[in-house]
Amino acid sequence: MSSDNHSVHIRIEHFGLPPHDTTAGEMASLAGGVFPLSERVENAAGEAFDFHAWYSAWRAERRLGDGVPAPTHLKTEAADSFEALIPWEQLGQAAFQCGPGGEPLPKGGPVRLYVPDGSSACLNVKGVVLCRFIHEEAERGSVTYGFKRTFSPQELRQKR
């Protein structure tokens, strides 16, 4: 991870769209602001922004109408190669923890995803560098998490 946390980007991939990069600050701004994370996660410190508020605004910004169905899953990947596949239904109270004013977290950043309604604490992913929105009806409800075991040649060349 870069020593300049302000330059750390989060890649967003959504079925049917080209991928793009964003920052924690841009995500927090798009979500409409931050709130104390402790409002959703007991004993958690810091600020957060609502996952669904961000996703809805992001979707509207890209003019994704009713013709593009809602995802069935969110797949997150962390800077340390941990990944989680989270069913959409478990993301009801999800929030991204960020630093003050929507800045990247100084440790465990750029953002950390908390999934209070998740079936496992392992769905809380620190150091999120990729959010991939997936629509796979056949996999609806599937949950997986753990460290990535296979890497593409491009991923091996890429520094995180």
C-alpha cells in the first residue's frame, strides 16, 4: 500500500460497466456524508458512510435505470489479498469506515467494510481496494471469505 494514503484508490467493478477507480473521500461525498460508526457497530470508533446510500448515488450518477438489475452479491478484495463474497441481503446495515471527513483510514484503509447483519465477522473487510458488484442468480445467498489462492499474471505484476 502506498505511504501516501490520499492516493490509494478503490476499484469499482459492476456487471455491464467498465471498471473505474475512486477514493474514500469521493465515496463519502457521494454517500451524502459520514456518521459515527458506533451507531451501527457496537464499540466501533471513527466515522463511516452508508453502503446503500453510496451505491444508490453511484448507480444514479452512472444512469443505471431499471434495465440493470440489482446485484446479488458484493465481492470485496483487500490489500492483503483477503476477499469476501457477501449476499446482497446481508448488506442492509453495511457501512464503510473512513477517516475524519471521509479521508482514507491511516491504518487498514483506504476504507473498511462493516457488515453488521452478516453471517460472519469475516465479512468485515479491512483495507478494501476492490468492490465488485455481481449478478448471479444461481449463486444467490452464497457466502465465501478467505485469502485469495489464485492470481492472474496482471495481479502478480500489480503493487497494492
